[in-house]
Amino acid sequence: MNRRKKINQTLKGKAKKANAKKAGSNKPKYIAKADRVVASVASEGIADVAKEESQDVLIGAEPTTEQAV
């Protein structure tokens, strides 16, 4: 390989790496397994609270026909 070809190859490689670094990534950020468990427990807790509140509203509500009588 001659000197000119080797220099061009090196410069093209560096330019390619710089462009790849600048472009960024569409890959989502990694979330550790422990953090995923904590997040799922928290979301289930929120869902359970909302479910309990909706059941309390349904249980506590009286039919409108009996209120009129």
C-alpha cells in the first residue's frame, strides 16, 4: 500500500468515526433490571390506588331512584 493511499484511508476512517459519533443513536437508554422492577411496582401501586378509588365511588354511590322516593 503506498503512502498516499494509507493517509487517505486513515483520514476517511477518522472522518467516518467523527460523523458516527456526532449522529447519535436511536437506541433507548438502558434501564437496569432493579430499576425496571421498582418502576413496575410503582405503576402497579398507582393502578391499584386508582382501582380502589373507583370501587369506593361505585360502592358508596346510591341509586338515584331510591333517593327520590
